[in-house]
Amino acid sequence: MTQTPETPDTAQPRSPGDTGLRPFVFYLIVLIVFAADQWSKMWIQKTLGYEQSRPVFGNSFLLTLTHNTGGAWGMLPHGNPIFIGFALVAAVALLFAYHRVARPDSLIAGAFALALGGAFGNLVDRLRYGYVVDFFEARIIHWPIFNLADSAISLSIVLLLIHFFRSAKADAGETTSTAQRTAE
């Protein structure tokens, strides 16, 4: 049985007035994230030497050029091939998810686009250099040094969490009102 875009299995609940994120806008977000990430990495590599720092906000936030062959927090420090595989799987999954859902909610589609642009940005680094170029150092919170691609991926997670909590709240309200109507 072939499902049409209007079938309940593929439709996502939307906020009132949300018409979804059109493919042009989705891919534009991906391209902007990717281009900004690659440009910022090119700029930082021309501006700073390896492990050189430049304060932005005193000693709380610095630009520090590093090369990361592993993941965040030092996970798999020589795991570049593994992270290349993860990035490829994530990219395919994000593209599939965006195109599988008929006109996904703008929040979800925006999160997918941010994550995809970030995944491509770090993937290109891993393929080109064998490591990811990182340079934002937030010493105030003792966070691993990161880049724009990492920021886009993190923001996408925040957006998905917002969607999840809104959906859970809406579902809880719907269950309560259904239970009240049943009791009447």
C-alpha cells in the first residue's frame, strides 16, 4: 500500500500556522551553516598558529586553533575513520528523515538542516585534513574547544528538545481533555 503525504503515518503535528520548511529553505540553511563553518576555519588557520590563542573576552573566551582527530571530550582520540562513518550515516539519516516526513514542522526541519550543515562541515575537515579544525575555547565553563559546525549541531539538539517537550506537553493536555470528556 502506497502512502500519500497526507496519511497519518507520515504527517507530523505542527504548531498553528506552521506550513513547514520548504526544501529550498532547508538546503539554504544547510549551505549557510556549511559555508560559514568552512570560512571560519579557513580564517582562523590564516590568523593563528597551531595551539596559539587570542583572547576575545579576557581569559573567559578565547580563539585557540586546535586539531581534533577524535570526538568531544577526547573520545576516541585517533578515531577519525570512525567519525567519518558516523558523519556519513548521520547525513544520510537526516536527509532521509527530512524527505520522509511530509512537510515537517519548521522547528524539526530547521534542526535537521543545522545538524546536516554541521555534519558536512566537520566531515569535509576529516576528509581533507584527517582532523577537525576547532577554535572556540570557552574556559569559563571548561568546555572542549569547538567550532561553528559543532555549535550548529548543538543548537539542532536544543531545537529538537524544545519540540519534544512541546509535543509531550501538548500530548499530556490532549490526554487530560479526552479523559475529562470521557468522565462527563
